[in-house]
Amino acid sequence: MEEGNAAHRVIQDLRGLAAAAGPGARLPSVRELTARHQASPVTVAEAIRRLVAEGLIDARPGRGTFVAAPPDERRVPDLSWQTVALGPRPSGEDEMQALLVLPRAGAIPLSGGYLDPELQPAAALGAALTRAARQPATWQRGPVEGREDLRAWFAREAGSGLRAEDMVICPGGQAALSSALRALAAPGDALLVESPTYLGALAVARAAGLRVVPVPADADGVRPDHLAAAFARTGARLFYCQPLHANPHGATLAGHRRPQVADAVRDAGAFLIEDDYARDLTIDGPAQPPLAADDPDGHVIYLRSLTKSTAPGLRVAAIGARGPAGARLRAARLLDDFYVAGPLQQAALEFLTSPAWPRHRRALATALRTRRAALVAALRRHLPDLCPQPIPRGGLHLWVRLPGGTDDVALAAAAAAEGVIVFPGRPWYAAEPSAPHLRLTYAAAAPELMDEAVRRLARALR
């Protein structure tokens, strides 16, 4: 009780002194207040802290305590000089932030690029990480290119074209892609991309100063004739491609086009960055092998991430290439962040080599099939004209074409107001879109919510 009375006396004393003095006036020191009120230094410090929190006084370490200026008299920091120093803002930032934003409470998410928490193998990952964390060796510095056994796993998954020494472990597919574009191209170079394509690739390409050139794609993947023409017209030496369940449109590169695409890349003396993000997201039938599996002369740069098929927190991916291109990739990753955390690499390896991994893949395929069917059924019931054909055999998304003249960005905003989150198609194009689209994700919401989500979307469209 005495300490409480002492703190009250100190606070009242300082209030009176602050009222009598002008802004900026020095107030008694802690030592003076301690002697004046027979209070402990801790009590005086607590009294000062309360008045600082109220904005009545300023405590400046090493200088003393002063009367604070009224809020309307305090200097507002002038940060406008940074606009000149930084120059133009990079494009793509708003779209990337919108893609990763968490939905508000009560909204049904038909957007996003990660699995619903109910589909994530959190228990198995947690157990693997716990075991990894208990091993002292995992906390030590390992090879900068990543654990050899983990690199060997990724190399086996890529087929016979790559070896463990060709791979480097990265903190997620986005980091791998960013390093690849900076390592294999220079500012001003052309980068060919499917149209539409992953907006994260567009963002990192533009941040690297590359000139992005779209190549048309259809239900069978990228058009080889247009790809060859684009190589000839631009002199590009780099093509970014998602041959399996491409994001956002879901197409898989047809078997008869695979050799034609390989020929176009080889004839141009170019590289193809194969983003195999959906290897573990195939729903119907077996997935076709990676392009890297049939690449004798090292034209394919292979990228595979575990994040999409497991959990957002498992930021583990690998990128691989043969020859000098592989050496440049490994050097770029070293400069970016040295290496991926050892416990995370060990946990990923333990999970991938345990029975939990094939169990998770089987359960995930079943769950995604159910959710995809629920979303397709809801579209056929409430918005039949929007139901896509053909239905993608894997991945996480449906690519829905809207009626001509629809503003897809405005529709996404209207849908959000109705309580359903969708993503407009426009940001996925490197140039003008051929038609308005929405990307609808079926992996982020429970199947029983799909009907209500499409009901809300229909209201927004009306």
C-alpha cells in the first residue's frame, strides 16, 4: 500500500510540474524524486512509465525526463524524401500481397495457394521436426547446397536426368525461382512465359529487370509453334513453364507437344525452367514424368517445392541444373542466404522417407477430388455458364471464364463484399488478357462451404 501511495504522490507531483512548465522543460531526475517522496527507484520509474504512456512526459535515456509537447505540436516525421531516393515502385507488389492476404472472419476463401489446415500433415511434420531438433548435428552448418540425402531425394523425383550434385536446396519455390532468373539472365533480357502464368513469376521477373514476353497456351499447354516464333523474334534464352497442372489455368502439357517444346528450346539454344509445383497435387490418374527426366543436354532447369502439397511453414524446395548453369544456380543461392536451416531440412527428409508421406499423398488426392467435385457441382447449379471445360486433372484451382465485358477486378471486390474471396484473372497475364477470368481455389475451403460460396459469387456477378 505504501508503494502505491508513493507512486500516486510521484505521479501527482509530475503532473503539477508538467502543467506549470512548458513543453520541453526538464523534470526532476529519478534520484531527486526518490529523495523527495521517500520512494524506491522502481516506484519512481513505474510512475514515469505511466505518464510516458499517457503522452504527458518524454523519457530520453541518458538525458533525463521532459515535458512532452501536446500531440498537435509534435513534429510529424517527413518521409517524403524516400520517394525520390527509391524511385519508381516495382510492379506486382499489390497482386502478390493480395494473393497472400488472410481472409476476414466469416468469408469463404476460394483464393490462395496453400492447403486448408485440415489437409496439412501438421502432426507428422511436427513429429519429424521434434525429432530433428533433438539431433545436435542438425544445428551445425551443413553443405551450402543442402543435405546430400535430401538433394538425392529431389534428384530421384526429377527422373534420370539429374543427380544429387546437380541440386541445391532452397527456402521455398519462390526463392528458387528468384535466384534462377537472376542467375541465368541479365536485366533487359527477354523471358518467355506461358499466357496466363503464375503471377509470382511475373513479379520476380520484373523485379530482376527482365522483359516478359507471353506465349499463348490452351487446354493442352503452351503452343509449340508460338513458342518457336517467340524465341526467333525475341532472341530469348529462357522460358518459364509449368507443364503439370499449370497455375492458374490448370492445363497439362499434352504428350504430343512435349517433344515439340523440347525441340523449340533446343533449337533456340535456350533453357526451360520447369516449375513442377504440382507434382504431388495430381488427382486423376498418374502424373506424367517431369520434362527434366528426358533432357540429355541440360536444357531443363528443374524446380520442385514441398510447400504447396504439405504446409506453408515447410519452406523447402530444390532447384537443379546440369553443367555451368547448375554452378551459377548454386553460386546465386549461396549469395542469397548461405543455406536452408538444418532442422527444417532434416524434418523434411524424415517426413519424405517415412510412411506418413505416401499416406498423406493418397489422403490429399482423395480430399482434393472431393473438394473439386463440390466446387464444380456448385458452379453447375448456380453459375452453369462459368463451369470450365475441361476440368483440370490436378492442382488447386479452376480457371473460370467470365462473360464478355465483365470487369474481373471489380467482380472480385464485389464478391469480397458478399463474403467470398476470389482472385481476378488479370494479374496472371504478362500483357492484355484474352478474356476476363477468375481463379477459384478448391483447396482452401471445406466442401460443404462450396455451395454457399458460389451462391455469394452469383449475387456479386448479378
